[in-house]
Amino acid sequence: MSFFSYLVKRTVVLAATLILVLLATIMVAGGFGIVDRVAESAIRQDVNMMMRNNPNLARLTEAERLQIMQTLIDEQRRAAGLDKPFIERVPKYLLQALSWDFGKALYLRSSSGSSLVSDIIAEVLPRTVLLFTTGALLSALVGIALGLLMARKPLGLFDRVMTAFAVVSNSMPLWWVGMLLILLLAFTLKVLPAGGFVSVPVPSDPVAYAFDVLHHMMLPLIAVVLVSFGGWAYTVRSLLLDTFQQDFILVARAKGLSESDVMYRHALRATAPPIVTLLLLSIVGSMGGAIISEVVFNWAGMGRLFANAVSFQDVPVIIAETYVFSFLYVAVFLVLEILYGLLDPRVRTGASVQG
Amino acid sequence: MIQVAKEKPRVQTQKNRELAEFVSQFRQSRAGMVGLVLIIMFVLLSVFVVFAYPYQDVVKWNDVREWTNNPPTAPPFWVKMFSGKSLPETQVLNGSVARRYGIENIYFEDRVLDMSFTYDVPPAEVLVSIDVSFQGSSPLIELSWIKPSGTTITILRKAADRSTEGPPYAFSERLYVFIDQDVKSNMAGYMMSTYGAFVPVSSISVANVLFGEESPRVANASSIDIEKGIYQLKLHLQAYDPSDKITGFSAVVKGTVWGWMGTDVWGRDLLIGILWGTPVALLIGALTSVLSVGIGMTIGVVSGFYEGTIGEILDRTTDFFYMLPVLPLLIFVSFILRPSIWVMIPLLSVFGWPGIAKTARIITLQVKQEAYIEAARALGASNLWILVRHIAPQTLPFSFANIALLVPGYIFTEASISFLGLGDPVLPTWGKILGDAQASGATIGGYWWWVLMPGMMIFLVAISFALVGNALDRIVSPRLRRRA
């Protein structure tokens, strides 16, 4: 099987998965009548607005106005297909979701004032990606470096301390550590801003803007790295120790290679595929965890938008957020499969990797 | 017949020996034992909580009106040990004795509440409750404050207005002494008449005037010396009907520290909420992981055993669930359902099993190759028999390790959902308390106890299950590897 056909096959499977997730979301939202309720209230709002802005209607009596209103609402309902049963409208909703057409938000707006859900999400998505991808990369780097050190002397003092730290830091929710860090670094020591994405007023100079964002990003980044580098270090250490048991390491040692050559050129390279997997999975995982963390750090990304949508009961945004998170997850899995195919020839040739 | 009877005990002893070996291996893991002891303590604590604070207390805890007598956002009392100052705790004053007298057609009633105050800082608030019943004309009430030195300050002087239909009419006053505007102007008047000092009403600190050593600058000084000793709060009623009387007079002097865990912004005792979070978290964590390990094991074993169409379908289903964005979907579903914990538990497990199923499938694929399965088949054992008697038991040790290892994740997830206010609407959970803390600005307001304590509980429960899970995993994994 060529790499290309492997890719095509995986893409088809993942696309099918995505469509299934979207379908399930639509069905759940529709099954509880939420989609209809939202569409209905949006139409009512539109019609109300239209009638208020039309001077010709001002002289009519209340009864006549109500009648015209009802006619207009019925017309729009038919145009939107709301007179048909929900199940017949599912394909239409699915196509809309796949083309990133999420309709209008009820209350939330983008900072430019747009009420289109796709605009709102386009504004916040890069911020979440910025923070959590940086966080995942940083923790991976720190973790891999420390994991190498741990693997040098297994069960030595450093290894034991780091293992304990990994268990401890893995047992703390990121957002709680974030709350504690805000109390410590922002409230008590006042060295970092307590939250937000940029200062108010927003710096106009792009360089100053970048530094300002970086300054606000410090505290969340510290929290992300603090919570996850221990787990990384422990995993890398275990992977390396497993690799050390393998024959090719024995051969490399027998050839008389220095210990650092064995470590970096042979062992580390062999652990690359699982490390890449873990990195991507940790990015995916941290995006899910981002929801509460962004609330805690007041970081105006996808997660805080989700929380805001929940507290404002802004249903279109909630549904769109669920879609977009599914998009992101499936996209990361696709990248994962591609990278895996590139890194591990056994995958694309269809050989068993179960070992 | 006889042979069968002999066979049985030997199987039994074999099993017992395996179990004994397992237990002794587990006991060698110090971390695992620490985790186990912690879990047992949490279970005992849960049982204690459910009996010590019955369900009515939970209902009461949710009703913020029940907690007006407590100081809001007061740290726990033990901060006194670190502050080097003696900080006041809440005192409830009541039980005053009526002294009635009169001249001509005017009737008086006096009541006095005594309070010993020997702390270094003023209390957070003094809340005075006054109830008066009267017939016709409004009686006059006068509330005054007598300091240990004997200085008398008038706090409030007003005519009792009719707050209900009558006669008899009822007058009821809940006076927050430190923030009441009338009290503030009276303090300004007192400063003016005693010291000739003009202090603008907006900058008056009632606490300073009432509790501070006498000085012309006391009203808006940033730090003051407290006058220590016996204070008196005196209520004087001047009525025009002999049956008019004071029906209630009490005061709560709210401390600046409160209880073992402090209070939240509504004055609720955080101890009750945090304690009640324990059985809830254990229940959710344990039941959910047992359920999802059950689902995952069943699906994994079956899909590994029947490799054909059934296996393929189950494997694809597992992959599908594996790729779901769990927390966003859970938030979405919780938003629609507003689940109680009895809905939350199955909901969480529906999303939690795919990882387990994948591993169980791999184990099954390995076990299936072994000689004794072939032997059983040759003896005519049915598929179901092999599945239930030979393969499923092999995955059991692995299940136990996973049940423990999954608990922390579920506790975190439930906490996240509760944090957003989408969890169980009645039961207090640690996530809900932390969500309230975040919404009330606990992090930027420095209410550290409100953040530290519930999170610490999450951490302790999570780490005790992680320790036990890791210890089990270390025993179980080499066995699996040896088999492979």
C-alpha cells in the first residue's frame, strides 16, 4: 500500500468520523427542540426589527400589526424550512456546519461587533491555539530534557524526585493550579497580570502589542508547563528505558559508541513516533482542558467563549463550539496519522505495529 | 465424581495463592499503601459526613439567606496563629432582660446586651436585630453603644414605622451598623460634638469610632488601637401605650475569621460544602470508572475475540468514541440535560471507555493465541465458555488497575462541569465551590482559603487513587508482558 492510498483511506475514515460527530450533535440539539427554539426566536427578532423600522406600519391598529407580523413570521419559517419536521432538515444543518455557517449568536458579539458565530469563533480560535500549543511544546521540551536526565540513572535520586513530582502534578487540575498561581503571582506578589489577553487600552504599536500579549501569557504558560512537564519527563524516561532493552542499543553499545551517542542518535530517535503522538494528543487534551483554564485566566479564547455562551445561554454559540472542537480534534488526529505514517514506515506499508 | 471433588479445592488453593501473592506485592509498594490508607480515610470521612450533616444541611447550604449571620469571606480561624494578632470570632448576643418604667402617659423599656471584646482588630460587622410591637402612635427607639471606658455613643434614633398591618403593628429592623448611612451620620455628629472634628460621612469608619481608643482622628485612621473590655449595646424604647414592647433584641458581632475552612462571599460555612463534596466526588469517581471499565472491557474483549465483522464494527466504534472531544461534548449535553449525579455518572462513562477497550482488545488478541485456549477448544468448549471462563478473567487484574487510574480524570471532569454551573443542581461539589470562587473574584480578591481548600481535596482524592492505580499497574503490567 502506498503512502498516498494510506493517506486517502485515513482521511476518508476521519471525515466520516467528523460527520458522525456533527450529526450526533445536531440530533441531540434538535431532539431536545433547542435548534427549533433558537431559529424561532431569531425569526421573531428579525420580524420585530423589520416592522419597527417600517414607517408605513406605524399607522396600523394593533390587530392589523399582529396579523402582518404573523404572516411575516410564517413566511420566514417556511423559508427556513421550520414547517418541516426536524429530521428532514438535518442534512441542511449538517451542510451548514461543514461549511462553517453557524448562524447568528443571540447575545455574544465579536470585538468588531459582528454577531455571526463564525466571526466570533474566528476571532478567539487563534488565541486558544497560541496559548495551548505553546504550552504543550514548552512542556514537551522541558519534559524530554528532564526525561533524558532521568533515564541516565534510573532509580537514582533525581529519577525518584521527578517521578514523585510527576504523580503529584498529574493529580492537580490545571485550572486550580492556575487559580493558585494568580493568588500567588498576581495578587500577593503582583509580578504578573492576573488575567486577560491584552492590556486596556490596547497598545497600537504591533511590537508593543506582541510583548503585551506575551506578558499576559506568562502566567497561564507557567501553569500549563508546571502541571504537565512532570508527566512528560516520566513518560519519556519510561520510553527510553524500554528502548534500552532492545537489541539495536546493545549493538550500538557493543560498537563502542559513547553513551551520549547511544542516547541521542539511537534511543531518542527510536522513541520519536510515540513522542510525536503524545505531543499531538496532549495538544488535543489541553484544548479540552482550556475551557476552564481560560475562564480562570480570563483568556479570551475558545474556552472562555464556551463558558460565556453557557452562562448567557447563547445556544448557537454552544452548538458551534461543540462543532469546532470536534473539527479540531479530528484535524489533530489526521495530522497524527500523517506524521505517524512518515515517521514509522511499518504503518504505511500496512505491517503490524502491535509488536 | 470423586476426582471432580478433589479437583475443586486445588483450584481454590491455586487462586488463593495468586491472590496472596498479589496482596503481598501490593503491600511492598509504599506509595500504593499510602494511597490505600488515604482512600479508606476518605471513605470513612464520607460516611461520617452523611450522618453528621444530614441532607437538610445541604439544602440549607444552598440557601444563601440562611447565612446572613456569618461574616462574608472570612478566612478560617487558624490564621490567627500566623497573624500574630488576636482576631475576633463571631459572637451572638441575646438574652437581654427588659426593664420597664414610665411617667404619666409615657412608657419606657430598656434592654442591654453585654459583650466582652479583647481582640486586636474590630469585627467585620455588627448586625443588630430589633423587633417592636405597638398599638397606635409610633414609639421612639434609641440604640446606643457604651464603651468599656463609659463613653456613650448614639448609634440610631428613630420612630418605629409600621412594617405590618395592625394594630398591633410590628416594627422590625435589621441594622448593619458598619455600613448603615444613618449610623454613619450619627458617628459624624458624635465626632463633631465631642472633638469638634469634622469628618465627611463618606470617609467615616463606624468600626473605628465604636471600637477604637478615644482620639480626634479615630474616625478615619488607617490603623487604630482597640479599646478592650466589656461593651454594652443598649436599646431604649419610648412608647405611648402600656402594651407596646420590645419583642426581640439581639446582635451578631461578626468575626474576621470563621470556622475551620472560612466562609464564602455569602457567609456560608465552607466546611459543610467541602465535606459534602467528599462522598459526591468518591461516588462519581468510583461508580463512573467501574462503569466505563466494564463497558470498555466487554467491548474490547468481544471485539478481540470475534475478529470478523463483529470485531471490526466494535473496533471502529471504539475508534469513533476515542476521537470525540469529551469535555466540550459533555458540557454541551450537560447544558441541555442539567444532569443530577445519577445522570452524570452514566454520561461520563459513555465517553470514558474507548482507551480501556483498545487495551482489552490487545490483551484478548494475545491470550487467544495461547495453548490452553486451543486445548479448551479441542475439548469442545463453546466460544462463550472460553470467553467467560478463560479470557475475561485474564483481563481482571488489568481492570482493577484501570478503575483506580481512571478516577482522578473523572473527578477532574465532573469538577470542570460543576465549575461552569452545569453539575448536580443540589449537591455541593468541589468544582461548584471553585466555580463560585472564580465568579466572585476570589483569585483577584485574595480569598485564598476559598480556592485552596476545595482544590486541595480534589488533589488529595486524585493522588490517592493515582498512587493505588500505579502500584496495581506495576504489579499487573509485568504479568501481561510476561504473557506476551
